[in-house]
Amino acid sequence: MAQQTNEALARLRSLVEQDLQRTNEVILEQLNSPVELITQVGDHLLNSGGKRLRPILTLVTAKLFGYQKADVHALLAAVVEFIHTATLLHDDVVDKSNTRRGQATANSVWGNKAPILVGDFLFSRSFQIMVEHGDLRVLRIVSDCCAIISEGEVMQLVASNDLATDEERYLDVIRHKTASLFASASQLGAVVADQSDEIAQRMYDYGMMLGTAYQVVDDLLDYSAETEKLGKNVGDDFQEGKITLPVIHAFRSGDAEEQAFWRRCLEDEEQDESSFDHARALIAKHGSLDYTMSQARALIVKAKAALAPLPESAERQALMDLADLSVDREY
Amino acid sequence: MAQQTNEALARLRSLVEQDLQRTNEVILEQLNSPVELITQVGDHLLNSGGKRLRPILTLVTAKLFGYQKADVHALLAAVVEFIHTATLLHDDVVDKSNTRRGQATANSVWGNKAPILVGDFLFSRSFQIMVEHGDLRVLRIVSDCCAIISEGEVMQLVASNDLATDEERYLDVIRHKTASLFASASQLGAVVADQSDEIAQRMYDYGMMLGTAYQVVDDLLDYSAETEKLGKNVGDDFQEGKITLPVIHAFRSGDAEEQAFWRRCLEDEEQDESSFDHARALIAKHGSLDYTMSQARALIVKAKAALAPLPESAERQALMDLADLSVDREY
């Protein structure tokens, strides 16, 4: 990520530093299992330098609304990170990914079996934590969110290798698979702070727009970043035939010959050494990265609009800044 | 399964026929998703002629304690079957199984991706159903059970290909991965019928013993049944290096040469065409199937003992019979 985003994140983090520390303690405690391999596999990903973006959203939102009981929102923030980690473990098996956050994925270290099962454990442990907390509103938000995420993952599976996937369908997939957890994470902060349904919905909307923009930019980076900075291989999405916004734009802007190229590469997965470079050239020719960024920026305008009616505070400002800067990651 | 078990199951089923029908309706309703592939993959396994043994335990137990609200226990029975189905979807990916219940597994039809993600969906949907129901006791039982199951699955993964796995460790694995759902399914029936903790625990114990015996016999069948009757390939466990009770007994009863054979086949997975037949011969030589059956029968004595103090009723009798006959499956 760009310097600026790191600064915005650092500012967010400093607002909830103690809560985040408590969250990390909860994560460690709750990851503990008599079955050592569970702790190992979970720890491998949970302590691999993830940004804790989603739990931070919960913590900052709770603080924004004056919530004080650090232990409770740390619990929920840990739940959010567990759910996120479970989906990553399963995602990396599904995508056969070798690298994440610049290190080997769990499936490349332990094979597919352990990450599938440890993902299941993290889901289950999340629900155990929430049951212990005992708030049915929280359980409803998270169980709904988990169902939406898995629907999104299957939607993505169906859409992959299919260039009939248009922008609306693409956005629907990423709202489900990525943005819904940003949305729920933000909403949870408002809910534990006993805010009205309207306020909780506002935070949900903020998270939804932010998360969608975040994924749009993430998908863009697969065509623009340098592998080193990305923490995974540039071109992975292309190789797997994922239909993301830069591709959708370049495909619909292209002539018959170009469309045939995209079909061959992404639908039939017939690629050679030069394919990815040619794909990047077509994306550049049609300004597809600029288009993609403009769509992400439009989402961020909406994210900030959701926060606009809230009273000014350091937390609100930090969430605004995060929205701005989440689209200014390096590409 | 043997004729007798089918009769016991038919008797159980007839006691809760309407409730079971309602459960099947709930399963159909709740499997519904705008994402067609989810419904397809879920339906493939949920309507593949499974015995609905676990949901029947919930329904019969609820009826045993005079519970009347058919819709509620049908919901919980559906949850139990969803959780079971989710674990089977993930299991079959983990074990690379091709056949279950005499038909192709979801992973052999759709590949690994969809079954992993649809399993996640079924877990999530189960929690959505329970949240809608709104009983935290139920949520606690099921979330604890799911964590225990996934711990058991990982324990099994660690124990596989490792002949240091002794009988106690083997039993611990199957209590976690299989019997805990039998236990929770039975317990749920008592809990929705507002029975005391002591009674609920009694039903939990019954389910735990029954489920453990059930898995012991299941593992035995892999060395004794005919493929056609088993609905999956005989010898699969052997091929995968799973350490089950017949093996543990034959291994500990064997001389150095025999132990070397077991190590070669199960730890190093060096097997040829004659290996499985030789394994069966060693198992026969040491009476390991008889030993395994005697252990299963001892568990069934305990299962029945848990029910003994309950007042006599058709339901109690049917649960007693089920226990007896679940060890008399064909082998």
C-alpha cells in the first residue's frame, strides 16, 4: 500500500491502540486448542502481518459512538478477524494460491486438508465467542454476513471464466464476498454501542461502499502493481480466469479480435508467456485502469456520504481519511 | 445395513413421520439460495438417500419428552442435517472421495471448489436458522459441537498415517468428529422440550455412545463389507492410511514382520495389489473384527444404560432398539 494509506491506517490504529492490543490477546486466547495443528495453521495466517482492517473498523466505530467496554468490542473484533481468516484459508485452497501477504499460504505449507478444517474451526469458534457474549443481534449480523460471503464466493466461482459477467454482476459478487464483512464489522461497532437502527445502517452502508471500493482496487492491482509490493503474484487473477473490472472494461471496449483474445485467455485459459503483457497493453489502450479507479472513487464518495451526518470527531475523521486513501494504494 | 437395522430405523421413523416430513420441507426451503449452484450442490447430497439418522434423534428425543411444536424441532433437526452435510462435503474434499451413498460425491461432480464453499454456506445457514429461532442454549450446543467436530477432523488428520495412534486416541478422534453430533442431536431434543440439565446430559451421553459405536462399526465395514452394500469403496480407509480400530488391534497383536507390513502400507502408503488382501488376512488371524465388534457392543451397553432411568415409552424403546441394531450392520 502507498505511504498515505499506511498513515491513515496508523492514525486509525492509534485511536484504538489498546483495544487492538486486547483484540490480539483475544485472538491468541481463542485460537488455543488442544489440537496443536489448529493453533499452528491459524497462527500462520492470523499473525502474518495482516492489517486488521476489519476489526479496526469495529473498534473505531464502537469508539466513535462512545462505547467503553473494551473487552466486549475486542471480542467482536476478534470474531470479525476469525471470520476473515477462515474465508482466506478456504479461498487460498479454492484458488490454489501459493503466496499471501508475501509469505507461503497455509495450503502450500500443509496441503489442502488442514486449511479447510481449520477454517471450519475458526467459523465455529467465532460462533462460540458470540454465544458466550450472548447478544442475538450480534449473532444475527454475523451469521447473515457469513451466509452472504459464501454466496458471494460461489457467485464468483460461477462468474469466473465467463466474459458474460458484466460490471453489475461483478459488483454484486464483490459486495457479497468482500464488502459485506466490512459492512458488518462497521455495523457491529454501532450495535454494541446501542445506536439506533438508522445509525447502524449508516455504518453498514459506509463499510459496504468502502469494502467494495477496496476490492475493486485490489482487483486492479493484479494488473498494475509490482509483485513485491502486492505480497502475491501479479497476474494471478488473469491466470485463473477471474473476471474483474479492468477486464470487463477492456473487453467491452475492444474489437472482435481483442474480444477473441480475452475469450481465449480467460474462458478457455489458453495462455502463453506473452498473454499477460498483451492483456496489460489492451487494458492500457482502453484506459481501463483509469475507468476502474473512477468507479472506486465514486464508491468512496458514497462511503463518506454515509458518515457525513454524524457529529465530527477524531474517529469520524479517521474513517473519512481511510475511505479516501483506500483507493490511493499504489498502482 | 442389515435388514434388522432398517427395521429399527423404520420404526423410529414411523414415530416421527410427520415431523420428519416437515424437516425435509425445512431443508428444501432453507437450501434455497439465489445462487443456483449452492442449491444444486446442497441438494445433491441432502437428497441422496441419507438415513437422516441425526435429525431423527432430535425428533424422537423431543417426542420422548412430550414436545409438541413440530415446527421448532423440525427446524433444529434441519440444522443438525445441514451441519452433518457441511462436514460431509468438506470431508469428501479432504479425503478425495469419489463415492458416497452409492453415488458420485459432490467433489467428483463439481471439483473441490463448490463443495468447500457450499459447506461454508450450510454452516452459515444453520446459524441463521438458530438465530431466527432465538434460543441461546441451542446456539451454544451447536456452536460447541461444530468446534468439537472440526477439532476431531484435524485430530484425525494428525493421527492418519501414524501407527502410534492407540485405541484411546482413536476413540477420542471419533468421539469428536462423529459422535459429538449424535450427542448434540439427542441433547437438542431434550433441551427444546425444556428438560432438566441432568436429562439433557443423559441424552447427550446416549448420543455420544451411540455415535461412537456407529463410527467404530463404520470403520470396521471398510475391512469387511462388500463395496456394493457399503455405498463406497471397501478399502478406502486402508488406502488413505487411516488408523482405525481393526488396524490398531491387528498391529498391536502382530509380530515384527507384520508390524513392518502395516507401517509400510499405512505410514509410507506403499501398497500394491495384494496389500489389502494381506491386511484383511492379518485382521482375520488376530480376530480384530471380533475385537472391534466387542468394543462397539460395550459402547452400546453404555448408550442403553443412559436411557434406562427414563420412563418406558415407544420412543425410548425405539432408541434402545436403534442402539442394539446399529452394531448389527452387515459385515
